[in-house]
Amino acid sequence: MPSSHQIDRFFTKPVIPVLWDIGAYSDVIALASSVILQGGPIVELSRAIDRFANPPLDHLRILVHIDLVAGLEANEAGLELLADMGNIDGIVTVHHQLTKAAKRLGLLSIVRMFLSDSRALERGLNVAEKSRADVVEILPAAAAVKVAYELRSCSIPHITGGLCRTEVDIREALESGCLAVTSTRPELWRLNEKI
């Protein structure tokens, strides 16, 4: 398991851009400490990763949402393929059973947990603890804020995302104890300059 210091390096900035496409946003993306590449076909993933090899994006830690890359299986072979690509620092997944293989391959594992009720929270935290995930992402962000007290008992660091539309949403999530907030909104990525 990475040390808390190693995990903290992924979250030195509060907003993590979630990218379907880098597009024309490299200046804003560069304000972050990590990015999540989410979606697109596997054949384009290595080209996307190559864009992070040069300034201003070369300092970013790259996380890949393994469940959403077309043509990539969310299994141990898929993890090995990602690790062999190089320059990938971690994965995001709903498949908690991938955490052990991710660790073996030197990849940070972020397990996504969707909260619909108290039982989902209890079950999700139990599974995350048993799987020894490095980080848990709680979705949606409003739920993470509501269950902040319960999350304090969890030994796994947590981030959040989903349905954050404003700076107030981001600040509430951070103040509730989340290390960072994931977002697909470029206007929220700019908060990395001021928060």
C-alpha cells in the first residue's frame, strides 16, 4: 500500500480533471496535480498518454478509469496492459477485486462507491477496507458531504465527484474531509489556482 505521503502527492490540488478528451484545455488541465482519463477506445489511450509527456502537462499523475476505456477489460490482463504502457500512475474502477493486482503492478487504486442509502455506505466501506483500496471515490459529491461523519471512521482516504456544479459544491466537499473533487467541468478546474 502506498504511504499517505505518496497518496497525498496525487491530491496536492483540490480539483482533478476528468477527461474524455484533452482538447484545447491543456493550460487549465496543467493547474491540477492529477487527471483521470475516462472513456475513449484503447487504441487512442497511448496517444492521449503521450500528450502528458511534455510541458505543461508532464507533471501530472495519470489515472485511467479502466471500466470506461472501450476495448479494455477491467481485469488483471487489462491492468497489465495499462502498466506496460508506462506513464500511468493508477486506476479508477468499481471493481474492488482489482486492487491487489493494481498494487502488485505499482498502480494506485481508486475504488468508486456510489451511495444511494445508508446500507450502500456501510457495505461499500466494508468492501473498500477488505480490498485494501488506496483511495475511495464517493459518488455523488452531495452524498459524501452528507455522510462526512461516518467517513471519519474509514481508514482509507477518500475523494468525491459527481454533480458538482459550482465553487460552493467543491468547497463543501473539501471542507467535509475529502482530499479532492473530480470534475468534468473546465470552469471548476480553474479553482486549482485559487483554492
